[in-house]
Amino acid sequence: MRRYLLGRLLRTVPVVFGVVTVVFLLIHLLPGDPVEIMLGESAVPAQKEELRRELRLDRPILSQYASFLAGIPRGDLGISFRSREPVLGEIARRIPATV
């Protein structure tokens, strides 16, 4: 029984890694600049740069991906583009409505 559970657990890791990778890439392949969408076109360049820094979008995509992967075990899923709140908090707040 232990061997079966261990085998299932070991097969789950690459699947979760694959899903996390695909979701990360899909989010970054969406058309448009999240900063432009959040602030609007009339925003001052300094505001846009500050938000890019806050959302960590000023870093290369591989650096963003490494930070994202490193944060997952700590429960740090990043900051929501929509609400600017931690993603884990957004998920926790909405889970009760799905149960």
C-alpha cells in the first residue's frame, strides 16, 4: 500500500509542475500589458514603472518564473493583477463559495 501511494505521489509532482508551467506561460502570453490595463493609458510613466516593480513585471520572464516556483512551497502565489492583493488570500476568500 505504501509503495502504491508513494508511486502515485511521485507521478503527481510532474503533473503539478506541468500545470503550473502552462498556467504561468498562458498568463504571460495574454495580449496587452497588465499595467496598461490596470492603470489606463492616461497613467504617468512613473506610475506604470512603480506598478511594474510592485508586480515584479520588470524582471526577465525566467526570473519571474523562478520566483514563482520558489514561492509556491511557501504559499506565495504572487500578487493579483486585478486586486493587487496576494493570490493565496484571494483563493482563500473565494473557496467557501465553491464548497
